[in-house]
Amino acid sequence: MHSGRHYSLREVIAWTRRETAVFLLVAAVPTALYALADCRWLTLSWPPIAIVGGAVAFITGFKNNASYGRLWEARQVWGAIVNSSRTFAVLVHDFIPDNSARQRIYYRHLAWLTALRYQLRQPRSWENMRLAHNREYRRKYSVDEWDGSMEAELTPLLDAAEHSYVLARTNRAAHLIHLQSGDLRRNAEPGLQGEIRHVELERALASLLEAQGKCERIKNFPYPRQYATLNLFFIWLFIVLVPLGLLPEFQKAGDPFVWLTIPVSVMIAWVFHTMDKIGESSENPFEGGPNDVPITSMSRAIEIDLREMLGEKNIPPPIQPLNNILM
């Protein structure tokens, strides 16, 4: 998540400079042929191109709206995880009097957060972090889940048996909830009051498991590829057609003005293509990009709350942004 006021102009230019160079070439070639080689047939009427541009703008707006919806839903889900974690911690603190059992359950919850964020950071074939401009920007910040080891982070949070059990499973976060439920059942007091407390704790666990399922749905089901692919094709079709439509329009003002086709075409192409890139950078909110939901930072905030409830003194500090990027 970008935590600054806005991206700098330098960052935006660096983010789009490769495409801008292509736009310049696409506009310069037909303009040079038209002006220097007298290829007057390299023109098209502007109204059909404007119709294509209107369709492209509509589809791009639809994509951006859907991408933002995925990003905002992911943020809401993690907001619910923060709230449910605090609720669960308070219930455990009040309902389970044994300090060692309470600490074990708290640590297992931190292990669940760790396993969940590592699972959500695993790459998918449709994600964008492998693209050149994202790899370059990646040098400006760090992603703990890429640079660290889940096995190492789980070691101080679980006993040896549970550590081995969890690492042998595919969906480790789900199995940690399973272990948590079994521990709560063993700690339930006999009688009606104990049964009511156990039900409340299990209900809190169910809300966490539901939030995990929502995260997995967003992570494992991409923005539909047919929309993303055709939208990209339509944008490039429009970008290629724009200079052909502008050439006769500037020709009306005289031969020297024909060269204005190049900067105007580049500007139009840049706006349309960058709008598509904005949607593309938002559609996978857990991939580790600079516009993602800051799940590492949010997990650390939960960890601080739980450790303070346990009365621990060695509390880790909140995660700070690196170059205005908070992960």
C-alpha cells in the first residue's frame, strides 16, 4: 500500500516509460511516411476511431471498477480479520484462566496469521509482479513473505509436534484453525457455563475461517482473463489507429502542423493505456505489489495487541513504510 500523499511524477514516468517509447514509435512511423514519403493513403476518418475510443473507455472503466472492487473487498476482509482476532483474543483471555493454555492459543493464532499471509503471497500465473516495470519498482521496498521463511517464523510459535504437523499439510492456515478448535475443546469447562463459552470461542474461530476462505477466493480466482485480454487488444488497436485519424485533422491547418500528430497521439495513447495499467495493478490485492492490501503490517498490529494482552515486554514495533510502501 502506498502510504504517501501521491506517487511522484518521476515514479509515474518511470512506471510508464517503456510503453511511452512504443507509443512514440507507433505515432512517428505513419507521420514520417505521410509527411516525408508522401504516403497520403495512411489516413482514416476520425469518427470511426472515436467510436472505438468510446468503447475502449467504457471497457477500461468497467475493468478498473471491478479491480477496485477486488481490492476493496480484500481490505474489508482483512479489516474483519483484525476485528475478529481482537474479539477472539479477548474471549480467550476471559474464558480460559490457565496462563500457559492462553499463551499457547495466542501463539497458535499468530501462527495462523503467519501461514495465511505466506499462502496469500505465493505467486500465481496471472499475477503481474513478474512484469518488467513491477520488478524494477520492487527494488524500492521489501516483502517479508518473499525474503523470509514461513518454517522459521512458525518455529517460536508452535511446539515441535504441531510445527511438523502443520508443515506437512498443504493448507497450513486451515489446519492451524483445526488445531485451535481441538485445543479449545480440551480447555472447555464442564457444565452449561463452560459450554456457552466454548460455543462463543468456536464462533469466533468460524469467523476467522470464513475470512480465510474469502481471501482464498480473491487470491485463486483472477479477474476474468477474457475481459483482461480483449481489453488489452482493444486498447492497442485504438493506439495504432489514433495517429491515422489525427493526420488528416492536423493537415487541415497546414503541412507543418502534421508533426503535431506525434505528441498528441502519444498523449492519448498514454492516458488510455495507463488507465488500463492502473486496473491491472489493483486486480490482485495479495500479490506483493505496491498497491496491495498491507497484510504484513496488519498482522504485526494484531501481534502487538495479543502480546500486550499477554503482558509480554518484548513487543515488536509496528512495520514502517519503506519508500512510502507499506506491506
